[in-house]
Amino acid sequence: MKKLFAIIAVIGALTFATVPTVSAQEAAPTTEQVAENASADGGIHKELKTKFIEGTASFMSLVSIALVIGLAFCIERIIYLSLAEINTKKFIESIESDLESGDLEAAKERARNTRGPVASIYYQGLMRVNEGLDVVERSVVSYGGVQAGYLEKGCSWITLFIAMAPSLGFLGTVIGMVSAFDKIQLVGDISPTVVAGGMKVALITTIFGLIVALILQLFYNYVLAKIESITSDMEDSSISLLDMVIKYNQKYNK
């Protein structure tokens, strides 16, 4: 699944990066006309598209790549975490019913055939019921840490692209300002037209870098919220498992 999203991200990034470059070359002589048409037609998306074309193609393409790849990691995490969620209350009641009836094998089979980290933790704990409560507890704690690592896998890449997007925008701004000063030096006069054109292109890269960072931050916070919810379920369920193991051992392993 992760490899699939990585491939989609790369293809989308290359496609998205190529189109603005060509459009910028074609629309460079008539930028003001394009802006007027966008304003007349209305719509924020058209205005953003116009500003994107006006920006420096190289840096705008890098910001677009950061957005596409960052969204790919976000979507992959959201799908993984959504599949990891189950009806925990119903699952625990089923396991408790099996253990109360003394059918340990049925409880193991139910845990093994259920998806999600909670079921995986239960399966590891039930496999060691006859080895004592201390062994079960250590197994649950250890495997819970492993499952928590799986939940957070890939989040570091999302934070990387959140930081990269505005940084690329600021870098484009600085380079645009340097280019504007070069034009001033070449012309030999501080003309408002020369300064405004260079500064406008420079600031557009920063705007889009911040927009990309905000979009990725929203998705990242949603991912963190789902991770916290699942982790909380894992902790609560682990306590319930230890209680069930104690009752089972008192009843059937005297």
C-alpha cells in the first residue's frame, strides 16, 4: 500500500511539475491578460492558478512536489489507521465470553482473525496465558510498543514536507529578491516597475509554500488524533486482558 502511494505521488508530482512549467512559458508574455480573465470569471481556484503561473517555475514545482508526496503519506496513514480501528468493546466482550466458557483456543482464533493492533496484542497475550500473569503482562507491554511504532510509521516524513514547503517558498522569495536587485543594477535605476515585478514573483513562492504547509498540517493533526485514539484503546484493552487472564487462571488453572 505504501509503495503504491509512493509511486502515485512521484507520477503526480512529475505531472504537476511539468504542466506549470510549460504554462508559464506560454503565458509569460500575457500575464496581465490572464489575470484579468481570471478576475472576470471569478473563483478562487482560478486566481490561485494564475498566481501559480506567475511564480518561478522551478520553485513552484518543488512546492507542488512537496504537496503531492506529503499528501500521499497522509492518505496512506489515514487508510492504515482506519483499517486498524475496530469495535473494541464488541471484540473484548467476545474474548471475555470465550474465556469464561474455558475455550482458550476459540479466543486465540478470534484474536488472530481480527485485524488491528488491539487484536494483535490480545493474540500475543493469549498465547502465553499458561505461562503466568507476569509473562502475559511483559508480552502485552512489549508488543504494544511494537504496534505503536507501526501506527506512527511514516509520520516523520509528513513533518519533513510540512517544514520543507515554507522553506522552499522562503528560498524562492530570497532568490527572487536577489534577481530583482540584479535587474535594478542592470537598469541602473530603481524603477517601481522593475522592483514590483521581481518582488511579486518572490512573494508568490512564499504564499504557496505556506498554503502547502497549512494543508499538510491539517492532515497531520488528523493522523495524530487517530493515533492517539487507537493508542488509548490499546492501553484500555490491555488492562481488560490482564483482568480476564487473572479470572481465567483462577477458574481453570488452579
